[in-house]
Amino acid sequence: MERKDKTNYYLDIAETVLERGTCLRRNYGTIIVKNDEIISTGYTGSPRGRKNCIDMGFCRREKLQIPRGQRYELCRSVHSEANAIISASRRDMIGATIYLVGKDAVSGELVHDASSCAMCKRMIINAGIKEVIIRNTPEKFTKVDVQEWIDNDETLTDELGY
């Protein structure tokens, strides 16, 4: 038997975490790892005490046909990256790595072009996290150096349409 590499080991754990997600569109699982130790986990879901979309049986953004990546203020969920960051101390996150996996809630297929939204990117930067690793396929992944998000600030370009 061939031993699983460490990156896919952590991505497998993040993929298990996403199974707690409550979104009807896409669920994500996140783990934060530093010095080969899991610092915290997070999944997509409504704030504590609020009803989840799976319990209500509908998604407001889906009803309004809002495309992926837009109008997150209408979403009931807290993103998995944010939930993981909320659950960890900054001291433990400085220099850490986030492992992120997304799945379509209907098909169960991996989100092949998964990435953090603009708000989660800002939180990851402020948390002091060094690297984000995103699962593309069961074995392949993308590594993002958070310094790239700092150096290439999308809020200073016209890409957002402002």
C-alpha cells in the first residue's frame, strides 16, 4: 500500500469537514494547519442559532438566480474559511496553511475552480495565514501564496466593475 502524501491527507480531512455544511448550493470544508497540527476547522453554515438553508428547504440566492461569486450579503451562511478563522487564535494562525475543499451540494462533485471570496481573502490575510491549498481533483490541488493576494489587490482594479 502506498502512503498518502501529507497535502492530500489534510485535504481529505477538509473534505470530511464539508459534510457538516448546510448550504443547498455548495459546501466547503476548511482546516487550518500549523507545524503539522490542526488548529481549527470550519464548514459552510448559518450563524449559530439561525435556521440553516437545508432546514428551511430553500436558498434565497438560488431563488433569485444569483450567480456564484456575487451578492454574498444575501447568503445565510458563514463561509468555511471564516468559521475556521473565528475558531482559532491569531497567534496560532500566523504562518499557517489553510486547506480548502468545495463540493456542489446537488451533484456531490468537487468544485474544480474553488477559491476564497474577496471577504475571506481579507480575513486570511489579516489572520497571518501564509498559504492556501485548494483541492481540484481527488489527487490534484492548487497552492496559493497569500502574499500574492496582498501584492495583487483586486480591490484596486476595475475587475469588480466599479
